Amino acid sequence: MNKLKLLSISIGLIYLWFGALKLFPNLSPAEGLAGETIELITFDIISGDVARILLAIIEVLIGIGLIIEFKQKLIVKVALCHMVCTFIPLFAFPEVSFAQAPFAFTIVGQYIMKNLIIIVALLMLLPTKNGKVQNIGT
């Protein structure tokens, strides 16, 4: 199994696991913040519970897609959009993200910032124009 396949599976497992937790109320430590963020960016059109379920479904589907490498280009692009959105609380809820802005993160801020690694890893999985994922060596 090559390194990129392992990378895709590992990110997929994280998405699948974290998404599955959101299917059950009060299991995900991120569900409250995610719900508040989605309510904010949708101007309260999508409520917290609906947001939690929709986010859970999206994350589970991303996870499955990454694990089985189904429609990888689309899945990676959706995951990248999702990852970019995870940074919204840094600006929308700085009191939750920072102990002392802009450098001293709370645990929530650290949880968000670690997504930079996932973004770069997803970029590694993004197929090139010829439809192939560029191999990173052996």
C-alpha cells in the first residue's frame, strides 16, 4: 500500500469517526462550536441540531469517500472547503479560540490550528490535471 493511500485512509478515518460522533447528541466535543458557527454563517437559518446532523453526514461521507477513494477530486475539494470553514471560530468567536490573541490559543484554538496539517495533507491527495495523484516517493 502506498503512502498516499495510507494518508487518504487516515484522514478518512478521522472524518468518519468525528462525523459519526456528531450523529449522537453530546458525544462530540466540537458539536456546540460547530453548531454555533453554522448558525452564524447561515444567519440562523440552520439551527444547532440540524447543523449537527448535516455536518455529521457531510463528515461521514467525506470519510467514506477518502477511505474507498471514491470521486477523490470532488471529496478532497469538499473536505478542503470544510477545513477552511473550521477556521471561522478564530474570527467569529475569538474569546473561545484565544487565551490571549493572537498567539496564545486555548485548547479550542489549538484544535482548530491543527487543521493546517490536514489541509496540506488533503492538497497532497488532490489529483492533478491528468487525473492522477502525484506520488511523493517511496
